[in-house]
Amino acid sequence: MNKPNIIFINTDQQRFDTIGALNAPFMETPNLDKLVKEGVAFNNCFTSAPSCVPARASIFNGYYPHNTGVLCNGDTWEPSWVERLGEEGYHCVNIGKMHMVPLDAKGGFHQRFIVENKDRALNLDTRAYAFYDEWDKYLAHEGVEKPSREKYKTFEDYGEALGAFEWYLDSKYHADNFVGNMACWWLKNRKSDSPLFLEIGFPGPHPPFDPVKEYIELYMNKDLPLPDEVTEEELKNQTLHHHLLREEMINPTSPRCKQRNNSNHSALKWQKNPSPKQLKRMRAYYYANITMIDEKIGKIIEVLENKGYLDNSIIIFTSDHGEHLGDHGLIQKYTMYDCVVKVPLIIWCPKRFRGGRKINSLTQSMDIAPTILELAGIDVPGSFDARSLIPLLNGEKENIREYVFAEHGKDTANYCIKCTDLMTMIRSKKWKLVHYLKDGEQECGELYNLNNDPGEKKNLWKNNNYQDVKQKFLLLMNDWRLKSIYRARPTIMEGKVESSKGN
């Protein structure tokens, strides 16, 4: 069989429980549902990091953050394995968000049509953002002022909206519509016969939650799942990190949380006790944005079929990480709760892999890396932390991982993670442990029995009955990191993995 076209669709900040066919009956996602029903869905896929840049660096390098050196959103990175696809004859193109730093890095792609964060103001003068992307240029050409967090702050309901705003421009100007339309346009006009690797990065449903009106009405008329009440007991057992993160999202100018730009992240101002009405609106807008993206995915698939690409194409869909949406009394990301670290992953190719299956093995989103290389007929580096999904797709194995891991360092760019230098998660199907490192010493942590407490509300870290479990998982975490560093050392020493250059 000829080398397959590989279409990699990546959303930003999309929770696992937001696809109709994946036990979310309130969602309107007919095109993703079709990919699930005809493809293979992974029910236990986890990101390598709970924020955009380190998560994406892991996917496009095949290593955990401690090996890429990309531990937070301010760290510099470029992917490496995309170059290997180019060397083997693939035409490598990115349309939309990649969140490389710097934003206009080539990253092994032959062409990049870059669209980055939805609410980024034009006048931010930093190394990462002093740059106009394709969407900026389009809006400027049309004479339209780009929506930004500074604009949303002028809205009368800014303090009550929880980051949910109806899109106030024509729908064609919306970032997700723009990316979807650009992908369709580019595919329609492509003339090359070489195999295609196309990464399509939708900026949504990352906040601000800003869908157009017709999709909002669709969800406001539904009964939607709302966050469970956050009890005083749960709050008491949360770590200092959780409390500072909550404070940061409520008041970024707080003395304990003062940000560099004194502005709420992504036009999202949180509240300590939002009402059910506020929470429903916020979730409705978030879900509506996903339905908008789903519609564009359907259009992209239609173009692929019309161009004759679909018969020899593999479609991979995932997201870099999830979103709290009020769970645990929090918003945004930056924690190791499942609502943040668990992500959707679908691989569609009915002619290669039997469809209609849901795989329960623990996997990591970076496992996409060796999977793509194998599908392209390229040898996978033995130093990879990532593991190929091919044995699961072929039905040769039921499990490839006993544990999954995620990491995040102190976020020097946004000050979102302040009270720890390094936060690390180890998770099995039954247990989750989160370790916090501060100045070389461990100050606090999290431990959850996921069988008895799937909502992760009872932190057992200090419970004397579970100290043996805690010590077991701390030793497993240490063993994992040492083996990972040793295994990856040849690649790192050769300089093939971009390390952090700070911020």
C-alpha cells in the first residue's frame, strides 16, 4: 500500500467528555461521532502536561517534558520527527495552532499557516507574541478589530460571564471557522501527488468561550452536566497550588498572585461561588464552540473525499489537554485532575484497522508520535518515551502501559504555577499520585483511589492508612524518571530534542 496521507486534527483545551459517541449524550458532534463509530477510540488517553506548550512539545518529540526540557508555556521548542516525514517524501503542512515557541518556527514543516491564541492582543511586545499570524492579517485586511482580552474587559458583564461571550462579529471571522475554512481552501487547491502530513490546529474551545449565536441556543435549551458542589472538606484537602490557582483566576492582581500583565488569562475572570446559571452558560458556550469545530471537521473530511484522498488517509483527532469548567472549584488547566489531563484520542482508518472499537488501555497523547512514524514506514527511535499504538490498533495487545505520567514546571510566563518548581503525576487505573517539588523538598501532594473516588475529591495524601500506597507510587515515579532519562540520553546528547531556553 502507498504511504498514507496522515491528517492530524488537534483542538486546544478540549475535555474527554465532550464527544457524543464517547458517553456524552448532551453533545452535538456528528462528525466526531462518525470517526468514533468507524474508527478506534482510546478511553484512557492522557496528556504529558496540563498546558499547551509542554503537551505539544511532547507530542511532536515523543518524549516526556523532563526530556524535552519544555516544562511550561514559556519554553522554546521545535518538533523533530516532522522532519523525518519530510525526508521520506511527505509534504508536511500546518494550518492553525501549533503553539511552538517562537510562534513562527518552521518545526520541520514545508508550509505553515499559523493561527494562535484567540484573544491575543496585537500590541503585546514579547518574544513569543510580537508576531502577526494569518488570522491577524485577514482581520486587518477586512478592517475588523481583533477581539482580545482587553476588549472583553470593557463588556458590562465581564465580571459575571466566566469567560463566556457571544461572538459579536460575523461568523466568518471566528478563529475556528477561519482555520477550518483555510484547511478546506488549501486542500481544494493542492496539486501535489506526494503523501501528505497535515496538522490542523483549531484554537478552540480554549477560552474565551466565544461561539456564534446559533450554537449557543442549541445548548442553552439542553439539560447540561454541571460541576458537583465543592465541599469544605474537599477544599480543605486541596493543595496550596489549587488555592493559589483559584485566587489567580479570581484576582490576578492579588499580592500573592500578581501577574506580569495584571490581566485575567484568556479574558476569563473566575468567581469563588458561581451560580448554577453562570456555570450552565459557561459550559453551554464551551460545548457550542466544540460543535462549531465539529462542523468544520465534517467539511474537511468532505474535501478529502472529493479530492480522492480519503481512501488512503488516516485521520487522528486529539486535544492537547482538558479544562476544569468549574470542577473542583477551578477553571482553566494547570492541575493533574482527570478533567484536565485526560484527553480524547480517535484514530480513523477503516481499511487498515477494524473500526467501532473503544480501547481501555492507558495511553499517552505523545504515543501518536511513534504511531505516525510506523504508519509512514519510518523507524522509531529506541530512545522514545512514547509507545506505538499499532499493537492496540491491530488487536495484538490489550495494554501497552501500566502507568501514565504528566509533568509541569513553574510557569514563569504567566505565573500560574507558583508554589512548586515541578509538579509530577503518576496514574494507574486505580491510583493517582501527584508530587510537588519546592527548592528540592517535597511539601505536599495528592493521592486518590480512583475506584472509590473517581471524582478525585478525597485527597488521601496525609491519611495514615495509605502511606504504604504513597511510598509505592513515589518509588515508581522515581524509577520511571531515572529510566526515562537514561533511555533518552543518546538523543538528548546529539541535540535532537530541543531543550528549554527559558523565557
